[in-house]
Amino acid sequence: MATVHLRIGDLVWGKLGRYPPWPGKIVSPPKDLKKPRGKKCFFVKFFGTEDHAWIKVEQLKPYHPHKEEMIKINKGKRFQQAVDAVEEYLKKAKGKDQTHSDDKSKSDKGRKAAKPMKIIEEDDEDAFKGGSSDKPASSMEPITKRLKIIEEDTGSTSIQAADSTAINGSITPTDKRIGFLGLGLMGSGVVSNLLKMGHVVTVWNRTAEKVQSKCDLFIQEGARLGRTPAEVVSMCDITFSCVSDPKAARDLVLGPSGVLQGIRPGKCYVEMSTVDPETTIELAQVITSRGGRFLEAPVSGSQQLSNDGMLVIVAAGDRSVYEDCSSCFQAMGKTSFFIAGEAGNAARMMLILNMVQGSFMATIAEGLTLAQATGQSQQTFLDILCQGQMASTFVDQKCQNILQGNFKPDYYLKHIQKDLRLAISMGDSVNHPTPMAAAANEVYKRAKALDQSDNDMSAVYRAYIH
């Protein structure tokens, strides 16, 4: 977008990352929020949400001159609600001007025009939310308090941090010391982005020799190297872990020189591994029994998304820990959700998500092989698929890799099979049928028998051709 001349109080269209331009208002940032270095930017509060973000000036356009253009290219329901909120805000502002016009004309006589408002008036807050509230949130609250919250009928709550992409580069890192245990496909990308965004990080991995080059690189970037999980936890305020399965997660906490030995009152432990809810509940109980604070925060994504800081984080447990992790989650993910209720809810949600993804991948592989078996072009099948309703980056990348015979792991096949197994078991525990997941699980088991465990999940394709 072209550079524009703007000031506090102006209505604008702001573009954030990959998201479409959104209506907002330039406001003064909280006193405790530092302005990003580099290019000129403004602090924008978006209408229809609780999101705030630093937006580079070239990503901003004045609201009124570009209104028709933006409405033509954006048709979503939430977008329309945001535009309606702007119009309500303007209508309300116009009403105030008319009500006080006589008083203003008298008081302004012979005086220069006042400077734009430095902060948002409380009366204006409802317009940004697109609804009414008895207790509007102050624009001067700490950034971790200003989150988008959606209350559902089930009582669960999802919270999405504003401007949560490492690509944006405008994150103010927490001053808390961060620990990270596990430098596999996902963990390495997370640590890299934490360091890039200015966090103080201490790392540890079970098999140091496998990731020695990564450790050396992280140390060059300012990370510290812990000797044991217990040492990392004792040195840090918040320690994250991301390992392969429930056994590894338990061993990390309960084993020799494990996390539990380093836990002290107030220490925070965040379990990011995808495990079953029973394991999560067990770990939460032992951590809190020592006075520690526990949060589960498994991630949805792949190695590439981890490297790009574009993971989706699903958290549950101690909400205050979730808020303390705000800058970390912004560094590692494009969005984060907090699921209300007991610890274990995030594990349940993540297993369901991975069950769907794993089943879908198996179905795509089945379609590709059936196309080949019936004399159809696999590339044509993919071209048609990617022009239809199921088009996605996931489908395109996985299918192209299959056609090229590239099964370099982006998400291990053995891990998606583990997630399917755990999801099926979870279904059994509540007497809920999971026939599609069960069928997909058998295909992945066959792929594992063909030595595909350490290849990408897309290597499930090979189960159909052997």
C-alpha cells in the first residue's frame, strides 16, 4: 500500500500479515508498549474485534477514500460487522457533535483547532466491539489483557492474541526468562522465533548429539544451554516442552533430573506436546502439587509453519500463565486459543483436529492412487482438486510432494498415527464411534510396517501402492 500521512484519531484500513485490510482507528499505544524499531508505524485498534496492533504506515489507507474499494473485495460476515461498527461509531460521533455544537462554537471562538485525541474515550469502546458493554476495556490496559474473547454456549472460551505472527516483527518480548525442552521438528522453529523476537531462552534436548548444530546456532543467537530439564526449570520463569508422545512427556517431568525436581512455587510449566488428556491431567497435578503453575498448549502445524512462526496454539489450564506467555505465543504462532475448563481440554481439542487432518491425508492419498489405477492423470486430479472447494496450501503441497516422491518429514507419519490412536481411544472412553479415524489408522499402521515412520505423513501414500 502507498505511504499516507496519518495522525492519531484517523480512521484507516490496516493490513496485518496475510489478513485482508480491516477497518480501525489510530490510537495512542499503552505506556508500557514500546514502538517497534525500523519503519514508521501506527498503533491501530480494529473495529469489530478486541485486536490492537502496530501497523507499518505503508500497510495503512485512509478509511473514507477507500471504503467502496474495500467493501467490494471483502464479503465476510465478520468484515461486514466491522464496517457496521465503524458506521455506528461515526453516527455516534456525529450525534455528539450536534448535541454540543453550540457549546463548542462558543468555547472555540478565537482559538486554534484542538489536537487529535491521544487516547480513545471510554464511550467509543462499544463501537470497536460492535456491541454494548457495561465495562469497556481501557485502551491503556497491558497488551496481554486486550485479547479477542468469544464466549460459546458450551462455556468454553477462545482467546486470540492480537498481531500474533513472528513475521510481523513488532513483538515486545516478555522480560521473563524462558526455557524450552525439545528441539525436534516443531521445537527448533519455535526456539528460533523466540530468539528472533528478543526473548531470553535456555534450551535442552534429550539427544543433544542429534541437534548439536542447532544448539550451536541457538547459542550463537543468544540462547543458553541447560544440562538437565530440572536445571532449565530452576533457571527460568516459564518453561515450555515439546516432545514426541505421552511417554516422553511423562519421562521429561517425572524422570531422573526431570522437570519436577526443578519446580518451585510460582514456576510456570507449559506442555506443548500432543498427548492424551489423561497424561496432561497427571502432569498438571504433579506440577501444581509442588506450587508450580501449569498450562497445556499443544500446537497445530508443521515444521515449515513452525519455522515461519505460523503455528496455531490451543491452550487450557492456568489462564494467568496463558497471559504471561502472550509474547511467546505471538512469536511462535499466527493465533492462539484458550479453552476454558479443566486441563486436558486442549489435548482433547488437538487430538480431534489431528484426527481430522490425518484421516483427510489418507483419503487424499487414496484418491491419488485410485486415479492412477483407473488410468487418470494424478496431476490433473490435483489441478482439479485445487480449483474446487477443498483447495488449500496443505492439499497442494502434500500432493505435489507425493507426485515428486518427496517425503522429507514436515510432520512425522509416526506422530500422526499416534494422534489417530489417541483420538480413537478418547472416543472409546466416551462411547463415541470413530470409524473413519479407525480406518485411516489402519492405513498408517501399514505405512509404518513399510518403514515410513520417519517420513512425512504424506508417505501414507505408499501404503496404497505396495
